[in-house]
Amino acid sequence: MSEASLYQAFSTVLKRDLTLAYRTRTEMVNPMLFFIIVISLFPLAVSPDPKVLQSLAPGVIWVAALLATLLSLDSMFRSDFDDGALEQMLLSVHPVSVLVLGKVLAHWLVTGIPLLLLAPLLAVLLHMPSDSIPALMTTLALGGPILSLVGAIGVALTVGLRRGGVLLSLLILPLYIPVLIFAANAVSNAAAGLAIAGQLYFLGALLALALTLAPIATAAALRISLR
Amino acid sequence: MPLTDRFPSQSQMPESTPDKSTPGLTVKGLTCARDDRVLFKNLDFRLEPGQALQIEGPNGSGKTTMLRILCGLTLPTEGEVLWNGLAIEDNRAEYMGAMDFIGHAHGIKKELTPMENLQVAMAMANTRPEQSLEAVLEKVGLRGFEDVPAITLSAGQCRRVALGRLLLSKSLLWILDEPFTALDVQGQAQIESMLVNHVEQGGMVILTSHHPLALKDGMLKIINLRP
């Protein structure tokens, strides 16, 4: 099989999922709305004091982004599982991991990118110093794809279960913790004027690891789920 | 896998080592048990180009499970499925290229139009259609419905889109689960002539259905899965 046909399969899945997301865009808004609501409730519930909010901001934004992603994960394979499109994917001549990568990229584009773009606005709401905003964007750009890639493994394992929601959180959250720690820490350090290169390197390494291994694990998990 | 210590098989086919040069599907000692219930046991058969296999049996007798095993989605409890003399797990790329499966859930995305559905299917199968997609949709009676979302189509019309995929496919083996479901009399006749045509031109068809196929003696094998 040539590289061109592999690329074509990848781009077909990507285009298909983006079209589907566009045609069901009301569902796409849910995680974004969740992200905005959770963060905007903090000044009301905790304290409107800029100092307090400033120290909370990196953690709050990252936790909200993580939970918003978790909320959006289930839809990644659900409708394909229900209408048989997932079976067709597994029976395709192309490697399933390549098709999975297309689906994960589509997921990140429709959930990760909007969160990335909303984050600076919400950071201002929490009085985050403006020179730490680039750090926040960078951690979301590096960490967001990891959340989608790792999440795909969990969704693939639980897609065959009718009520897989709780199990999915239990499976995935422990794997999200390292990303959360390095990312939130990088943003706090940036706010304090410290170096953040170390944390970013770690996030980059985690991204490279997830990008290479997660599609293979997801493909294997899908095979098990459809057995 | 030793066959000698097994029970005598149900089939009348003589046991022979399949020739690798002639394409065909060979099933050896296939046994499937679900929840302590044996669905079928020690099934042996061989299907060669120009032959169709009809699987009959009451509801719940394992017809769908059998098809899923034959296309490699489900693993049998015992036994193996060989394509051109090689186990399908070891020969995945070649087998997937030579086989098309339409299950109960036919994999038509409700949010995409019939046209887009066929385009995705073509990219997945990595084939270039010899006829235009419009012509195929006209053949399956969907003229004028090319560009409406499939959600507005009836169940029978959706199934026609799925069957349109077969018209475009260059696969040798078609595995179809109840292909006549939801189709009107004219649609059923059309699908039947498609299947007969495919077999007469040297293709292979495996289907579950109670609908009698108008094929000459020797071209049609029937397996009855009695519980």
C-alpha cells in the first residue's frame, strides 16, 4: 500500500469527522460552555480578590480544560459504534491506527482548539498576569492533544459498554494527572517569572509518546470492544 | 491445529489441504460458544469463486456471530478461517481488500448525504470506482436523493445506499447480514439479481437470509444452524 493512499485514508477520516462535527455543532458547544461556566463561577464562589484569583488561575483553567475534554470524549466513537461505521473502519484495508489518528485529530480540532482560544479570555477574567498567558496557551497546545490521544484509548475500551461513563473517568484520569501537574506548574512558574522550559520539555515528550503509541493502543482496544 | 482428535464434522466436504493458488475461503473446525451455550460446533466448509453460501437458522442460532467470525471481527472459540490457505489474522491486508461486509448496522452516517457516504466508503476500501457515484445511486433507486442528509431517508433507502457500496466494490467476497431487510419487493429483486450476477461472474457471496436465491445447483450451498 502506498503512502499516498494511507494519507488519503487519514484525510478522508479527518474530513468526514469535521463535517459530522459541523453538522451536529450544537453538541460541540457543550464542552466549551462547561469550560466557560466552571471558570466564571470561581470569582463568584471563592473571592473576587485579584490576588486570590491569580494564585488559583492556572490550576482552575487547567482542571476545567481537562474536565471539559473528558466530557467530550464519549462522542468520539459512540455514533460510529451505534451505526456500524466503526465495524467498517476495522474492516478497512488501511491500518486502523492511521484512521484512529484522523479521528483523534478531528476531536482535538473541534474541542481542543476552541478551549485553547477561550483560555486567554478566561485568564483575564481570573486576573492572570498578561506575561503568563503565552505560557498557558503553550501548555494547552502541547497538553490538549495528549488529552485527546490518551482519552481515545479509554473511549475505545468502554465504547461497547452501555454505561461506560464512570469507568472511562476512572481509567483516564490517572493518565491525565502528569499532564495536569506539569502544565499547571508551568503556568504558575511563568506567572512568578521563573523558567518553564523543563515542564514544556516534559509535555513535549509526553506528546511524542502519546502520538506514537496511543493510536496503536486505541486500535487494539477497538478490536477488543467489537469482539 | 490438529483436526484428528475432534468430533466428526457436520459437513460433507472432504478434508483437503487448500491450494494456495486458488482463492477461496476455508473454514476448519469452527466452534462458537456464548455464555455456556454452544451456537455451532465443528463446522467445516470451503467456498470457492462462483459459489454462494446461505446460512439459515432460527433467531438466536448464531447466524450473525458466524458472519462476524468469517469477516474477522469476532474470534471463534475454536477453529480457524483461512483465506487462500492463510489464516485471516495473518493475512489481514489481503483479506480486507478482497472482502466486503454489510452488517445489521450498515455503517451509513445519518448526517452525511448518500454521496458523501459512498465517497468515504471508497476511500476506506482504497478503490477507484469505474462508474460515477451518481450512476450507482441511480441504479439503487436514489436519484434525486444524492445530496440530502441520510437522516431524511427511510430505513430501506439507507440500506440501498449501503448496497450501492457493493456495486462500486471490486471485492471477491461479499458477506451480507440479512441484505433484504427493510427493502421493498422491487428492491429485493434488484439485490437478488445483483447477488446472482456477482456469483455467476466468479464472485463469492455469504449471506444470512430466508429468501431463496435463484442460483443453479452446485453454486449455492446452504448451512442450517439448528440449535
